Amino acid sequence: MNAKILIGLFFILLASTSKASSEGISRKALDKYPITGFSRLCCALGLNSLEVKFGITELIDRPSLGQHQFGHLNETQDKVGMAYTCAAGFIDVSHLRDNADWSAHLFFKLREWLGSGKEVLARNEGGFKKRVVYFPILKPEELNSLTENDLEQLAISIGFNMALLHEIPTSFRIAVSVPNAFFANEKASAFSAEDAYSNLLGNILGVKAARSKLPYNQAMTEILDSALNDLDAQPKARTLEAFELVRNDWWIPGLFSSFRHTLKRDFTYEGLIEPRRIKNAPFCDNQTSKIISVPERLSNGLSVHNYYEVRGTMNRKMKRSVRKLGIHINGDLTQQGFPNLIKAIKRLFVEQLGEGILH
């Protein structure tokens, strides 16, 4: 029996024991939906006049979440906005939902993609000519030790690293990838204080929903509401109060967001993600931070990065921007290139905005 047949049988066996349910998502959507492309409009860290007026930045709480919709296919149900939580600070529900869908999609398809040698296309974004996830060819014995929990960790890891292929180009003012972004300055939200946590939390919740026995959209609706409850999400009025508590400290008001209007950034790309919370918020009663972590190793002891590689083929503008930071990347930008590049972006932002953006 050849290797391809063995790999196929292995993943058929996994599929037969899986609790994952893509019910409610059409097979065409599941097969064609692009990995990682921001489809929901939102949000800068602040309440700037035109962004609020035109619905780019909104406040949201648990009663107003609506029903989750994979791929944001029904905007009347799938609501987004910023919510303040006592255990995790500000949460961008738009980023959370998008990341949930990406990692759920990855989880549904990993059995087909792992070890295949395929380059799976992702939706393109500014700064790149092409973005893909590459799954290196692996032997059956390199796959047969993977558990369902390992697949979950891989889906979370891939989703989070693909989100970094959004945060990085936005740092150079060359990537506008959201719809209706006339007033949105993407650099204003690059590595914003709530991004890393919102992204990773979405990856985690999306895979949890994918593994549920419920149809995905129903599971994600219930899991998102439960997670925000556990994080002590506040009503809209208190989220508004939270923004006011950090006005001129975390954000500067204006007509719309610009690079210098966002005063707190988070450049965490690995390990533990600790949320940025408001100290002594009067409506929070001594909650401890809910820390989450980026997957690193699987149950077989191997790195998650043994099983995939995210690749971004940079356009000329992106290459020039990277070279100006003193970073030299031959070929595609992959997760192996993230550490040096993100550190360089961090130094640049500190030079331009001051050390206070990190604290």
C-alpha cells in the first residue's frame, strides 16, 4: 500500500471519530472560502467622530451580538464592535469572529491538507502579491501520531500566524484590506493593544465551535456569548466609560484614526498573550487577567511549524518598506521571518510614538 493511500486512510479514520460539525456551511463555501481575509469591518482603538458616525467603530455587548454567520454572510445577524471585558480588556469582536472562521475552516480541512505538499491560497491583502499556507509532504508515520487536540492546536497556530500577515503590512501604511475603509487608516490599528488577544481568542473559540456536535454557526454563537460572559464583558455604557477612562492615554480623539491617535500597541507574536486592562476600572472587581497562549508544540513533542508554513510573496512597496528597517528577506515572508521583522517594527513604532505605547 503506497504512502498516499495510508495517509488517506489515517485521516478517514480521524474524520470518523471527529466531533467536528460543518453543518450549516455549504460545501461550496467550505471548499472555496479563502483562508484568512478580513471580511468584517471594525475597529480602531478609540471613538473618533467620523468612524462612529459611519459605523466603522461601534460598541457591542452580549445582548447585541446576534447569530454568528460563517464568512459574515448575513450582516443583519453577525454583529461586531468593541467590548470592554474586566478579565481581558478591550475585545475587537470583528477580529475575533474573522479569526474564529479561519481556524474553524482550517480545522475542517486539515485532514485533507496536512502532509499533502499543497499550497493553499489565502485571500490576498495589501503588501503581498500572493499569500498561501504550504503543507510540506510528510510520511504516514509523521502524521499518525497526531491527535484531534493536535489538529486543534495546528488550526489555532496557522490562523494566528496568518493574522500576523495582516498586522505586518498594515504597519507600513500600504495595506487597506477592509471594505468601506475610506476613513480607516490601517496603520492606526497595526498591532493595536487589543489585536493579538482578540485574534488568538477568536482562533481558540472557532476551533472549539468546529469540534462541537452543534452546527458551526449555532455553536459559535453560544461559545462566543459564554466566553464574553466568562471574561466579564461590560454593557455598552461601561465600554464607553472605559474608552473615556483612557482618553489621551490609550487613544487621542479626532475626526478619524491616524497612526498617532493609537497610543497603545501589543507586538506579542508567540508564547503567552496577556491582555491590556485598565487599572482600577471602577466597574471591575479585582478580576485576574485571563491569559491565553499561542500553540508551540504538539503531543508528539514536535513544533507546530514542522507541519505548515505561511508564505507571503511581497510586492515592491512591501519589500522597500522592509529593507528600510534593515531587514533582508530572500524570497517569501514566512513565520520564520516574523521575529526579526516584528522586533524592527516595534523599534520603529517606539521611535515614533514613545516607550509609553508598550506600557
